[in-house]
Amino acid sequence: MVDVLSLPFSLLQSPPPPPPMPFKRPRLSPLTPPLRRRFQPIPNPLLPLPFSLPSFLKQPLHCSSSSMPLQLSSSSSQFQDNLLYSRAYWITKTIIAWNVDVEDGSCYLYASKIAALSVTDDGIQGQDVEIKLEEDSSELPPHVIEKFPHIRDYRAFKVPSTVDAKNLLKYQLAVAALNSHGKCSNATGLQLPGILDELFSYNGPLGAIYSGEAMSLYLWAPTAQAAYAHIYKDPVGGSPLEIIPLEETNGVWSTKGPKSWEGCYYMYEVYVYHPSTLHIEKCCANDPYARGLSSDGRRTLFVNLDTDGLKPEGWDELANKKPDIPSFSDISLYELHTRDFSANDNTVCPDFRGGYMAFTLQDSAGMLHLKKLSNAGISHVHLLPTFQFAGVDDEKEKWKYVDSKILEKLPPDSDEQQVQITAIQNDDAYNWGYNPVLWGVPKGSYASDPNGPCRMIEFRKMIQALNHIGLRVVLDVVYNHLHASGPFDKDSVLDKIVPGYYLRRNTDGFIENSTCVNNTASEHYMVERLIIDDLLNWAINYKVDGFRFDLMGHIMKSTMVKAKDALCNLTKERDGVDGSKIYIYGEGWDFGEVANNGRGINASQFNICGTGIGSFNDRIRDAMLGGSPFGHPLQQGFITGLMLEPNGHDHGTKDVEKAMLASAKDHIQVGMAANLKDFVLTDFEGKEMKGSEVLSYGGTPVGYALCPTETVNYVSAHDNETLFDIVSLKTPVEISVEERCRINHFATSIIALSQGIPFFHAGDEMLRSKSLDRDSYNSGDWFNRLDFTYSTNNWGIGLPPKEKNERHWPLIQPRLADPSFKPQRSHILAGVENFTNVLRIRYSSPLFRLRTANAIQERVRFHNTGPSWVPGIIAMSIEDGNEGVPGLSQLDPIFSYIVVIFNACPTEASFISPTLRGRTLQLHPIQVMSTDEIVKNSSYEASSGCFTVPARTTSVFVEPRKI
């Protein structure tokens, strides 16, 4: 058999005979972890190799064929392991950066076309090319330091300008330092993203491009030695119809084909040096720009999304029929998992349950509920990941199930339910989906047929159906990491096409894993381009209305700003969508290798302000609930009884508790003022402070936003316990279920009536429980059930899965066992009504949705402030102007003044404000007309300015205009 790696490179332009099955060499990058949802407060990435290398690889490596196992060198050099690392950076055509001092020695660059380099005491052997490098005494150029700040102190070595860098980048590369005696003092591989960006940044077509009776394929793969397209008739199995050699032009491989390819499938075969194996590898991968797939991403589908046959009726007119959104301040978000929505809805036909088509059934229980929320004011449904992800087989016949009837008979605190669920959790239909394989294609498991164009058509029908009931759609995008890497994993794509480029690596050359696994590097030009192109794909081809960025802080700020601008520039006339209506937001957490701008200016909470891009406000969440999701589960907060109704947890002395409660109130008030950094309020000590001067428990500023739509306020989300569960955990065990239900509503009312954008986890309004599961990413339908018939909230269905919850089982078990903790249908119905009422109140006045920071500063006041504050009370007023009267402009034609009193106390409380005396305030008509008899006991006495509000109640008082 011909050995492809022994052929001259010039002969690699025609398809080689297929080599034997490749030997699966041990990886030199961390193994793929279990499918899981991952945020941790202090990231603990997998140890970078070689610390985890098996002992038999503690030898220098070389290869003679991509089909042969790694062979051991007989060298005994102390540097024999050095090529496993990539500690030097080829950053421009003429500069290599390396943190090494050659003193009076010398430095060389080595290249091997067949990846035969090895290290001996005399230097590197097996090279085809050897180039002497000259040390540059000056610092790295400013533009290099800006892009790669983590190597700012590295030494610069000059590469001769005559070097054919473009060709060498297809080789295995290494540098070595030799001492004055010509002996090797150091050696390492190279990281190449810098020079790849300089030489091969590309703005032309990529993926499958359709034109008339022909089509073309374009693949960016500048380090590849050869590339082929395998064309298949069927989604799986069979031999290729054709194997087409691709031609390269400046790093882009391409070919043309007939229109008859449309509806067929293809895969790329790329021959490329892979730093994780130190070999030239034959990599088989999908198209990074795939727009269609066969089941489980086995092959890429040739699909033209502009074909009329793939468009539901009225699709091209959808942009003109979308629900109106005058301002981003009018947005309210409802976070929902596609499968959760209908997997257990018996009003949905079995074939549609858990999938896209369930949203098209206008009279299902779930859709009727969404209509109710839409009518109350929810503007956007945020769908958890719906791109092609790993962890759920696309072919439904392969799914495993547990008999729910058996589980229903088990005790509410039994551990047997979680035993049965976790036994099949990697083979069932459930996963949150934060395991990206391909970003640009809808997930196949949610479609009626994962092959062909069905998934694309049904996804469009889902978007259209949600728009039809007044809901815009946000997609959860996960550009911060990929599920797989390396040349062998079936789910690896980008790291097979251009190894070492798309994934961010540490200074040893191993993949960073702080997000979970396989962090991507948006600071690299073509990674950024892929992200922006993918967003445009979803916006134009699927007409989605917003994007929520998972771990946005791991993406560069410049990438986010360019993405926002690219989306905003879309027009109905040219693109079929109005990009100015597309809202983007994300998790601005600042941790891992990107923390403190370690890899450039990242899209963290503090950096993103001023861009108009939203970020989640964890300050208001933690102040309301107490502690953080990573602290002690019994630590109480403003709404869960801190000082006011202790649960037995040691929070410190009474004075400490009072200070904690007062500080929590300040944090909440800053959040209610859209978490603006420049909003001025009086803190609990009586000092006037800006939002950025109010400090969190860790000493970081609470306020960070410059405009209200940069703040997404929330108290619960898919991560961590549900709102009802965390309330049930933190409040005293002896309080009643009615009181817990009221606290649940009290929490959502704070979020709903705050400035900024409110965000709600699906089921908050129905007292949703996951049986106290703190991380249900892979807990199956059983723990993630939603019941839109309002019969149950899913409390007490067994101990939550052991992996993430076992250490808290002693706290959880007695609560689940106690039947008094479980809400009844009447509680759920009341919760839904209270939730929709508070939404209707938000949308009853533009004063709750102020559009600018200046408007909030001028109109919003907090009154129960300073050292004499009444514990447990937040008093907020919002003032409007009057037509024709100097001063504030008039925004609300109905109400001229609003006062909202939030009483977190377990008893009725009164608050007197001289500044609010003498007004014509009355309880909001929506609360007067509600079935909540408790809120109707709220009162205001104009003569004294005294407000009296029932326990755990939010009372809204309005001053109607005189007609």
C-alpha cells in the first residue's frame, strides 16, 4: 500500500488510496469530560498534559505514517518530551515569540513535512528545513501585545523575510535554543494563530455556495497538505458517489460541482499536521459552515436555505408580521428548554412532543400558557441551545426510557428515582445542550426527521408560530467552547480542519478548559468571523430576534461589538429582517484565563458597559436569595428571611445580620435602578453613593451598566435550583407552603418592576420544582418536567441526582419527605395569576420601562434609606412630568406618580415618608381587581405619608392623572 506521508508534497494533489484504519493514539490534549453543564466559581481545568501522560509516552515521538502507531525514540535527551509542548508563538511573518534566554547561544526554526522531528542533545533532528533566528532586543510590537497580552514579556526572534512562511505552516514546526557549544538547551513546538491571521485572514465565501445550475465548496484550511470532498447520496452508509480533490488558493480549498449535488451529503477529508498527536493526520470532518446535517452529524447536507420548498407559507413576509418592540427597554425574557416545553404535555400529539413542532399546536396546554404570558407582557422566549449538540442521539429509536408510572409510586424522598434516571441519562432524550458540535444547524433530535431538510423547515415553523402569538425568539448560543477536539473524536470539527487554531491554548500549548472543555479563541480572526457569520445565518435564515451568549465573558469585547453591529445593519429590504430589533445579551462572568483582560479586553460585565449589550445581573439575585449559588445553601437573603425570620444557620451576630440585610437592600436598589454605575442613591449608612461605589461582599462594584438595557435582572435561571426550590431550602422549615409560594411571587415581582430587562426561568410562575436538583442539565424529563395543566409543580419526586446533590441530601431529604412542603393546584393557579398581574402592571406604565440612564436618575427614588431604615422594606417612587409644565417630560398618559412598596417581612409592616405625604395615591387597579385578597389590605394615608403593606407583599400605588 502506498504510504501517503512518504510522497513528495507535490504529489498530494490527487486522492491517495485509502489508508488502513488509523491507530487511536493517546491524546496530548485533555480527554472529553462527561456531558455536563459546567460553571464553577473557581475554575478547575483538567490538568494539562504531559502531567497526565501515560508512562509509555515519556519518550520523544516521531512518525513515519498516519496509519502507524507512535514510535519511541532511542534518544535519552533530557529534552525528549519538549515537542509535546508548544511554548513558542509564531506571531507575524518575521517574529517568533519565545520565553527563553539564549544568552550567547543561538536559536533555530525547524520544519518537517512528514512530522519526523525529534529532540536530541545536539538539537532537533528529522527536519526538512532549518532556519537560524536572530534575537531582537526590542519588545514585541504593540499590536502583538494587544492581541496576545499574556506573552507581552516574551523575547522576539526574527525570522528572515525570505522564508516561505505560507508553505512552512503546513509542516510540523519546532524551535530550539543551542548553547555556545552547539548543544540543545531548550526546544518546543509553536503556536500559529498569530501568523495564520496575518497571512491568511479571509473574507470571501465559505461553505456551500449556490449559484444557478452550479454550486461551489470553500474550506479555510491553510495548514492542510491536501483536502478532498466525499460526496454521498445517502445520510449514512454506502460508498461516496465521488471523491473530489480540492484546489488551494491562499489557504482556501475549493471546488465546483453540479446542482444535482443539492440534497446529497458530503464530508471533508483533510491531511494536516495535528499538534495533539505530533503526526500528519487524515481527518474526516463536517463543513464548519454546514447549514444541514444527517442524523448525529455524520455528514453535511447540501441544502440551499433560500429554496422556496424549505419555507413555510408566509415565511418571506414574517419580518413585517413580527410583534412590535418599540424599544429594547420593553423586552421581558422567558427562558425555556425546547424539550421541557412539551415532553410531558398530553395535549400534544406524541410525534411532536419534545420537539419544534409542538410550538405549532395553537391549542395545546403549553401554547395556551405562552399566549397567557404574551398577553400579560412577556415579549421574548429564550430557547436553551437548539444548535447541533452532543449528548442526545438524533435518532429517537435509540432513546432509552424509564417507566414513570413506577417512579410515581416511590416515596418523595427516595433515592431510587435518581438511580434509574442516571442509569440511562446518557442514552435518553434529554440534555440542556451546552455541548456544541456545529453551531449553524438546528438540533436533529427536536425534529420529526433528523435527516434531510426537515429540521430546518420545522425550526422555521416554530419561529413563525411563536411570533404569531406575540412572542419574539432568542437563541442561546454557545460560542465559548466546543464539545470535542483532536483528530479522532467523531464530534470534533474545527480542530480537525485547522488544528491548534480555533481553540485557545495555554502557554504550554494545551487547550484551555476553564469554560468546561475546549475553550474557543474569538481573538483569532477566523474564529471571530465564524461566530459573526453564524449569528447572521440564524438571523437571516431563521429570522430569530435575539441571542443570549453563554459565558460571554470568554469572548472578546471587540467580537461582541462587531457582532452587534453586523446584526444591527441587517435590513428588511436586503436581508428580510430588521436587525435593529435584534437584542443580544449574555453571561459576563470574568474568570479563567480571560480574567482581568488576560487574553485581551473580554466581554465581561465591567468591560461590556457602553455597548448596549446586556449582561446578567447576579448582584440582585444573590442579594435577594442570600449568599451565592456556590455558597452554603442555608445562607439567607433579603427575601428568604435574613434577620427577619432566621432558619438556624449561623449568619453572625444580630448586628452582623442587620448590616447584611441593609447591604442586600442597597444591592437590590441599585439593581432596580438598572444596575447603573452612575445612579446616585443614599446607602444604609446615609451616604450618597453611585451604583459603582456600592460594593459587593467581594469588594467589587455592584453597579456597572451605562444604560438600562445593559442590565438583565433575574433571580433564577436554568442553572442552579429553581426559585421555588431555593426558597424552600433557605426559609425556615416550619413556615407554611402558602408563605413559600408568596415569597416565590414576591421575588418575581421585584424583578418584574425593576428598571432594565427582566428575565424569568420557565415555571417560576407555576412554582416550578426540580425536587431540589441544583444542576438538572442531564437529569432527564423526570426532574425537568413542566406541567401546563397546573396540576403539579414537580416537588417531591425523589432525591435529586447524586452527582451534584449528594452532599446536601441531609438538608434535602426531610423537606421532600414532608408533605406540607408540596403546593396544591390552587397555589399554582394563584402563582400564575400573580405573575401575569405583575407583568400587566409593568406594561401598564412606561415609567417601569425607562429608556435612558438619565431618565432613571431623574425619575426613580428610593425612600427607606439611611441608618433609620425600616428593616425588610424597599420603597421606590417613579415620577412623571406633566404636559405643558416645565421640568420632566410626560411619558405616561394615565399615571403621574407611582410608588412601589416591597415588604419582605413575615408580618405586616408600615413605612412613613414625609416626602410622599399629601399625594392622591391608590392601589393599582390590577391589584384591586385581582383574586389576591391579601394585597387588597395595602393602604396609604395621605396626611402622614404612611404606607401599610401585608407580609411578603409587593404593593403598587399609583396617582391617576386628572381627566
